[in-house]
Amino acid sequence: MEYKDYYKALGVGRDASDDEIKKAFRKLARKYHPDINPGTDAEAKFKDVNEAYEVLKDSERRAAYDQLGKEPPRGQQQGQYQPPPGWDEGFSFSEGEPQSGEDFSDFFETLFRQRAGPSGGGHFAQGADSHARIEITIEDAYRGAERTLSLRSPVVGPNGSVTMQDRKIAVHIPKGVAEGQHIRLAGQGTPGAKSAGDLFLEVSFAAHPIFRADGKDLYLDLPITPWEAALGGHVVMPTPGGKVDLRIPKNARSGQKMRLKGKGFPGTPAGDIYATLSIVNPKVDTDEAQAFFEQMAEKMPFNPRAKLGG
């Protein structure tokens, strides 16, 4: 998708006040309105101006947009913009569609609309539900955990002005929670006249040096020696619940998958762990090792490329 510079679209600085943004929008909306301006690019610019205002007039969307930075990171090709990891962590997005109901760019749809959930706003007595994201470790998901989330949310003051307020929320991470699952915090959403909405936290996993998660299952690459692969035996391997003993079958192959049933994320049923074997050769850096491999080559003639005609 294409990165959108909303400040440039409205011709204002990044430190522009709400009034300056509103004035710039009104001026440009009149200039490019299709009923007034017959120019070939007027309609496209009118849409850009509307989209920019839809973000910059909303304090929570503007704060999250500012978090992206001034321009796409270097190295990203045009039209292939990807927001930096965790850009929206710590921001809540209230439910509700853009008032204009227009079809906006992929940039807007991906970053703002898809994170807001189905429309349900407009209730004055009941505050709207909000959505945010929380990044946890695989170990947190495996064992369950208690975390404190720092969140920026819009707050309406006595004079009707909206300001961003930092707050901390205690979050219970349930054991076995999966990536993409939502944790509901009742009454922590947008305040209403009678009661606040709920806050829904979408769970994502931080990159892990060993494990990869897919639903309730975990995957890892397990290095083994050539003699462990040839002779079989037992090796010790890590799991989020601690080290376990794994039996390697005789004549194991590189790429062979070993399944540890029920050792994945807890649940009913529990997930599994899949260890993909990877045969790693030792470095031949001594005369003794050199002699050993030469002896093996002499006494164990073997051509792994025989099927290729090599």
C-alpha cells in the first residue's frame, strides 16, 4: 500500500492545532469539490483531503498516525509500505466508521478502519468499545501472566475538548491464549454518561529466538549431530514448560519432523510441539578429525546424489 502524508495533503505542519487543521480542510474541500472544480484531478484530491481530515481531526487516530514517523522507512519500495512493528501498541481505537462513509485508501483501511471493529458508536449513555493491541512473549501465553499496559486514550474534558490521557491498566494474560485472540477488559473502553464501553486487546507474540507459534502448536528447528541422526538416541530439547527428553530414531533425516503431543499451548485439547531435525556437521579443524572423516569416507561409500545421476 502507499504511505499517505496527511499533513502534506492539508498543507499544514505536524504541530498544527485543531483549528488550523479544520480551516485548511474547509479551504481545500471547497477548492477541490467536484461540483465546483471540473479539473481532472479535483475528485482525487478531494478524496485525499477528506481522508487526511478524517485522521487528523480525531485525536486518537492522529496520535497513532504520528507514531508512524514522518515518512516511510528507507528501503521500502513505493506502493509497498509496511508500518513498523508495534506502531499501534499503546493506543486505543474507538469503534465507529468515518462520518463521510467514503471509500478511503488501503493505507487508511489497513491502519485505522480494520482495527476499529464493527460500527457501534453513537451511544451516549453507554460508552463505545475500544480496541488496542498487546504484545506478549510465548512464555507469557504458555504459563499465563499478569501485565500492566500503558495506554493512551482520548478523554473529553468539562469544556468538551478532547485530550489524550495516559493510563495504566492491569491485564491478566490467560494461560493458552493464542495469537490474534482478543482479551476483553470490561468497563475499560470509552467513558459514557452512565457506563464505559469495553476494551478489547488483540494479542500478538514478540519474535522468539527458538519457537514459532501457529494456533495452539509450536514449531522449532532442532540441531542434531551426524552420529545422533545415524545411530539414534536421546537428546534434551527446550519447551516453554521446561526441558524434555526426545528420542531420535535411527537413520533420522534432516528435515524430519518430530511431534511432541500435548506439549504446545495449554487448552482442550492442548497443542503440540513440532521439532524439525537439522543435521549439523562438526567443524573439521584438527588432524584427528580430518583422519576420522577420511576413514569414514573410505569405509562407508555413500552417494547422496545417486538419484540425481551424480
